[in-house]
Amino acid sequence: MAYTVKILDIFSLTHDVKQLKVEKPKGYDFIPGQATEVAINQSGWRDEKRPFTFTSLPSDEHLEFVIKSYRDHEGVTKKIDELIAGEELILDDAWGAIQYHGKGTFIAGGAGITPFISIFRDLASKGETTGNRLIFANKTGKDVVLEGYFQELLGDQFTSILSDEKIPGHEHGLINMEFLKKHISDFSQNFYICGPDKMVSDLSESLKFLGADPDGITFEK
């Protein structure tokens, strides 16, 4: 089913990431971590649907998305980057395999952080963040979405790693086998992975090699 919703508010989180607050259709529901197909309600764009994850809570009176814009080509995210409050989006029903199944380690790469935003907000609202950890990989410090929020929420259970910059307070390098062995002692826990396809595939294989239960690794298939 398609729903036409008005954009209520937009503000920038980083140099290329914006948070969009939009109307919530009556009775619309989702599970933290899920996504929907989104199109722009303008001529020539209505059939250009792209998947975006909800970053709000199911109990909120509005819906929210955190969207990274790729301004180097004339695509949907570049067009969304140009929208203003009052313009409209078209949403489908919610879907997605990334849902919380119990305490564990969350590993995100770049825009792959989005399903974890709603999950951690939901855990925070229930007072259940303890025992969960977030490892967040980006290229540079300016790419780290909601860094302050995650630092405050998780403390030393939040690790930021940068591939292209060395900055105090951040690890440097890639999330590879060596990194996993250094930072994780219990591979029997749940793991949640979201990011570029190759990263998800490589990390899933590395975690299984290190003893993780394949059924305990959650990612979008």
C-alpha cells in the first residue's frame, strides 16, 4: 500500500546526511530496524523508489529517516537533499530482516548505521542498552553520524573506527579479523551487521571463522 506524507522538518546531521521528519499515516506501524520504499511525490520521480530505514520509534507521532546524499550523480538521494519542508514523499509498508533478538554487538559501516539508530533509541526508551555494543566504521571523522548521541548512550561500549583519518578518540583502520580478535572476547553473542554488501559478507565470514553462530548473525539478506 502507498502512503503520501508531507515533510515536516529537515536538518543536517553531517556534511552529507540529513534527518527528515515526516507525517505518519494513521495506523502505520514498523519494528525498530525495519525500512520502507520511498519515492518523491513529483513528476518523473514517483516510480523511483529507494529503501530507507526508519530512525524514529514506532510510538512516535511522526516518522523519521536519516538519509545520506550522493551528490555526485543525479539520483534519488541528491533530489531528496534538495527537498524542503512541505514537499511530499510516497511510502510503502514496512519490511526488513534487521530486528533486535537480544544483547550483542552491532557493527555498522557508513549509512549502515540507520537501522541501528531506531533499535538503540528503542532500547534506550526501555532502559535496556546495557550489554549491547556498537562498532561504527567510517572514512573520516566528519562522516560519523550521531557520534555524540552514541557516546553519551553507550560510553565505552561505542567504538568509532576511521579508515582514512587518524583522530584521537577513534580507532584507525578497517574492521578486519585482527580488529575483531582484539576487541571481541565472546563470539557466542548476537551480532548485527549493516553496511556495504562486501563488508557484510566479509564480516559474516570472519565472525563465523572466529566461532560465531551463523544463526546469531543478523543482516539484511
